[in-house]
Amino acid sequence: MEQPTHFIPFTTSIKGISIPEKFTFPFFYEPHELSRRAAMDLQTYLEQQTDFDHNFGLRENQSGFVIGKMFGVLVVQTASGELGQLWAFSGKLADQNHWPKFVPTVYDMLSDKGYFKKEELVLNTLNEKIIQKEASPEGLEAKANKELLHNIASKEIAAYKLLQKQNKQRRADFRSNNPDLSDEALHHLIQESQMENIRLRHLQLEWKTKLEAAQATFHRWEQEIESLKEERRQRSAQLQNQLFSEYTFLNQFGATKNLLDLFEGNPPAGAGECAAPKLLHYAFQHQLTPIAMAEFWWGQSPKSEIRKHQQFYPACTGKCAPILSHMLEGIPLEDNPFLVNEGQTKTLEIVYEDAFLMVINKPESLLSTPGKSIKDSVFTRLKKQYPEATGPLLVHRLDQATSGLLLIAKTQEIHKKLQYQFISRKIEKKYIAILEGIPQNNSGTIDLPLRVDLDNRPHQIVCETYGKPAKTHWKILQKDEKNVVVEFKPITGRTHQLRVHAAHSSGLNSPIKGDDLYGSKADRLYLHAYELIFWHPILKKRMLLNCNPPFYKMQIEY
């Protein structure tokens, strides 16, 4: 039987490598050896290929915008038992959807004969009409005439009102200086005032008529533009819905669902264009059995996200979770690590406690507060241990993977007072971390605003426009051939602040060791909150508490 066009045999020997019993859990995985071999084959091709010219930012003086790209590999098995691989890229590559070595997109909206291209021509024509209409001499003349008449009317009416005011004052002065005026003279003054009021009303009516005529001419021009824009809006919405309905995804049973079904009528931008859906769709189209999958980044990192060249990454949740849940229906998957409570056996160490508050040393892998799937947390444990405690208990939080000091309030009143210290930045925290790389300097301040990645929660991205201010002081404590130990002192407390500031190219460009979100997975995240300074609201004294990281022994100086 002839192999599908995009089925690629392994170029390196895979003899002795066992086929995994379950398919890759796409949102958190350690690549199977077969996936690694497939990725190596694809990366070798990318280094040597001359099929397309795309600027990944890896070669100097290459023309075009620098755009790194996510690539995916899918290890598949034919009906006859032969193992091979499929390749895909996310989005477009070198401004095209199709390249010979890669599986095609699920729906090609760039096809010259397709619905998208035809409607795109209509929309482009409408855009041209709008531009021409907005720049038409008669329209611009109507707008200028309306504004000019409005200015002249305003000035002329204002000038007449000023004259009327002056005349009124003149008549008042005349009456004041001539107290014995005759009735005839007084009647004349009153008539003069009445005539001025009549002339003002006539003047206002005259200008109102002229302005309404000018406004009507301008309004007709404006309505013609708005009518074209409304047609464009309606056609754009129809085109979008048509595209969403054309994007239909297969699963192993031959069942299809489109983007509108999968996202309940509101798909995010770019949904369906990622590598994973392309790979699985092609496999199911050609009766290939998915065995294992992996995705890696190739090229420079974007300015907002954190992406490392050649590093493996999970599928994004916002765009891919609904699609892949349909496509992988009925396929046995590796265990979902998000459902495993790795902190279950870990215990809370009390560092300080009195009748009002306490400070604990949270172990890594234990949640601070209950999650969607795992309820075990510092909060739930303390709630059981202190059933009489009031208020939210936790004054702040630590990431699940981070260990270290947590401040706990036993009453709502104490919680408010301690939280105020956090809000006013009177509480100091220090962290110890081991980095994967070596920063260029020995100390400094990182100031990079952060916001959540809406398509890939809980990841955070750097965003100058919508990000919240995030500032971190840092310094190297120890540096050798194996480790770089850094002290972080966050000024703000944003989600994943230290992790992003360490990993981002505009920060230290050195991810924290074991950071599976922004760096590479290890036995743990090597980040520990080792020092906490606050003002005790009842004892009225400065509290300085610390605990050594489990991965680094340090001399605490007071």
C-alpha cells in the first residue's frame, strides 16, 4: 500500500525503542524517545533546507521580519505496522500554508479558488470604496463648509449678542442719568430693546436654516460611508462564521466538529492553526495511528512570550484544549499530571506562631489555595487545623511549585491589617533561586509589566500596553560551573513575576532551574521564599523570619 504523501520515515535508527502504551498528554509531557528522534529529524531539515526562506532570527543579515515558529511532530504507525512521522508548523510559514514536507492545514483559506479569497476580494473592494468616499472632494467640501458656516454663525451671533449687551448697558446708563424721562422716551427705549431681540431671533433662525442645509449635505455623505462600513461589517462577520464552519476536525471514529461547535460560537483568533490539530487531522484522514507527539520552538523568542530555541512546549490551552479533547476522544492518554496531588505527602512547617498570626514554610508542589481539581492546599489544611479562625487566613500566596514562607492571619481583623501592609508595600520578601543560565550582570532591577496570556493560562506575558507594573531587584549570591544562585527581592507581587523576569530575554534571560512553564523541567522548581519582614499589628514590632531553602545552605545575616 502506498504511503501518504507527508509520511516521513525515520532517518535515524529507532531499533530497540518501545512504542508507548498511551498517547502523549498534550498539555504537559516529557517527550517520548520516538518524538525526540522525530524532532531531531525535523530540526536537521530546518537547519539544512532550501525549500523556503523564512527569517527565524537565527542568521545574521537575513531579510524580512524575525518570526520564530512552533513546529510539531507526530509519530504514527501504518496499518502494516511501519513507524514514521508527520511534520507541521503553527500558523503560516514564509507567508504560505503549504510546503512539501509538512501536512496541510485543516482548511486552506488562502486557496485562490476558495470562499475566503472570493470574499476577501469583495471586502477589499468595499475598503477601496470607503477610502475613495472618505477622500471625495464633494464630501470634504461638505465637511469644510459645515464647519466654516458653524464658525461664522457662532462669531456673528456672539458679536450681535455683545452689541445687544452694550446697547442694554447704554440704555440703562441713559435712564440712570435722566431720571425725569418722558413716557414717550421710555417707550422708545423699550421698543429699541424689543427690536434687538427680534433681530437676534431672525439672525439665529437664518443661521439655523443655513446650518441645517449644510449638515444635511454632510450627513448624506457620512451616511453613504456608514452604509459601506455596515456592509463590510456584515460581510466580515459572515466570512468569519463561514470560515469557522469550514474548519472541521476529525477524530479516530471519523466524527467531525467545527470551530463553532467546539468553542460554542466564539472561537479565539488562530484556533485550528496550531501544529497539533493539523497533525492529528492528517493522521485520521489517512488511517494512520497516532503514537506520540511533541512540539518545539524554532527561532528567536517573541518580545512578549518566553520561547527558547529548540525547546519542547505543551499545546496551548486556550486555542487547542477544546479541539484536542474532540480529536483525542477514545485514545488512551498518559495520566493528566494536573489531577495528581504531588503535595499530598508534604507537611507544613510552622516557623512562627502566636495567638494572632503565624508563618509557615510551604513545601513545593502543595497548592496555597484549592484548585479546580485538587482541593488539598495550605488553606484547606489550616481551616481544619484552626476551625475557629475567621477571615481568608492566607495574606498572600506562593505558586504551587514554589516553597517558602507564607504569612497567615488567624482573624479577619489581623488579615486586613497585614494585607494593608502588602498593598502599601511595607512587607518585604526575599527569594533564593538557582538559574539555568548565567546573567550578564551581577545585580540589577528588572522592570517588565505582566499580564495573563489569555490563550494559554496560567502563563504570563510581558505587555507594555495592558500589563500591570512588575519590578524585581536581584543579585547573584554564588556562581560556579554548575549553579548560579540568585537572591530576588520583588517590589510588586504579580503572578509568576520572578519566573518571567528570570526567563525573559529582557530580564535575566536565564530561567529558574526546574521551571516547566518558562524553562526546562527538573525534579522541582528551584525557587524558595526564604525571608519575610513585616510589622506585627498587635505586638507593634518588626518581625524578621526566615528559613533556608532545601536546595541551598546559606548564612542568614540580620
